[in-house]
Amino acid sequence: MNGKSVKASREVKPGDKISLRRGPVTFSYDVLECPKSRVAASMVNAFARDVTTAAELEKLNKIREIRANNTLRLPGRPTKRDRRDLEEFLDEQWSDES
């Protein structure tokens, strides 16, 4: 907050600048005002303005692109039919060797 590390219990006031580091990307926000009570997450945009730099957003987009292209998709657990087909195939292989 305002360039300093703070504890979670620190009170936020209008005009404060908040920086959050999530992985390699640093998100920045300006506090416009504080609600009098708790509000829904969808209403947070009315109380804070996102001022994250374009360079940080570009870094985030590159990370998302790399992850999307390098994701290894495994088929998952075999179904009962897959297991039966595999057992049948292995039985045929074993019977051919005998």
C-alpha cells in the first residue's frame, strides 16, 4: 500500500494506492472511496480504479498464451469399456506368445 508492505489489518483510505503481486504480474489500484459496510464483489469497481500498467497486462497475456499452448491434456481415468478393451487386447497378446 502506497509503496510499503503492510499487514492485512491495515485500514484503507480514499487516495491510497494498492499494489498486488500475483505471480510475476503486479496489479495496481487507486482507492476512490470506502464503502460504509460490506458490499458485493461486483460493486468493488465503484470504489477502486484499476491502474495496472500496459506492460504488466501484456505480461499477463503472454503468460496466459504460453499456458494455453503448453497444456498437456491427458485422457483421464479409463472407462469400463476402455478397461475391457485393454484386457481383451492383452489376453490376445499373451495367447499369441504361447
